[in-house]
Amino acid sequence: MVLDPTASRFGELLASGLDAERIELLQVMEVRACVEPPVAARAALRATPANVAQLAGLVDEMTRDPTPTGFADLDRTFHRAIAQYTHNPLLVRLLDRVHEITEASRDEALVSAARRRSSIEEHREILRAIERHDPEGASAATAAHIDSVLRRITATSEDAGPVPSGS
């Protein structure tokens, strides 16, 4: 079921001012850096053994060398699953909106083989912390992952010119 984000007062608040055509990818990554570490911390406190097994399965799928598009889908699913494991649907909706804005700027250069290998190891660190029910570790691992992605985006943009807008 797909709902209009403005169908509720909370949806209107999330949707207001977030024009995907004008937001820079770096701004979206800054939002992710503010939002995702505490979400991972909550997931570490609330994740069930079945949730942890599902996250492990996603990381395993990532190691099977999917296409760049397949990897991007698994990456998005991994981060969304973490939000789901907070058992707070508003956090899931918030992350969905942030990832929707990011979608327009997905670039194969950002999903290179080296980037995929780094992301898999970073995802394993997040998974380990959630499995240990370690909120501080999950937050720190998620912050490190987002920082790593941001560094790669910055390096890519310095090599190829400005970071694309419309993220």
C-alpha cells in the first residue's frame, strides 16, 4: 500500500521543504548522519533474533557479487531493515523519505567494486553491534559507515566535478 505523504500531519511535516530537485547529495548524507546512527542504536536495543538473522542474510547476499543495481537495492533494504527493527513505523517512514531523495543521485561510480567491499565490511560491523545489543556500538558503526560513504562521494565529486544535484 502506498500512501500520499501529505495524508497525515506527520507526513506533511516530513514532506514539507524536501524538494528532491534542489537537494544536494551531500545534504542528504548529512541528514543520514544525523538520523541513522540513533536509529541503529534503537534497533540494537529492540532487534529480535529473527531480525538479526534477516540482517545477516542481507549482508550474505551482498557478498555474492550482485550487479551495482542489485547491490544498491540490498544496501537500501539493509538500512530500511534496521529502521524496521526499531519497531517504530515513523522512523521507517523518515528513512524511506531520506532514501527516496537519495535515489535520484545513485551513480554506478559510487557503487564500484571497492566501494561494495568497504560497505559490506561496514555493514558487518553494524550487524555485529546490533547482534550484541550494543546501542553505542551500532551508533558508532553506522556513523563510521556514513562517514565512509561521504568521503567516497567527496573523492568521486572532486575527480568528476560537482556532486550531482537532484538527490
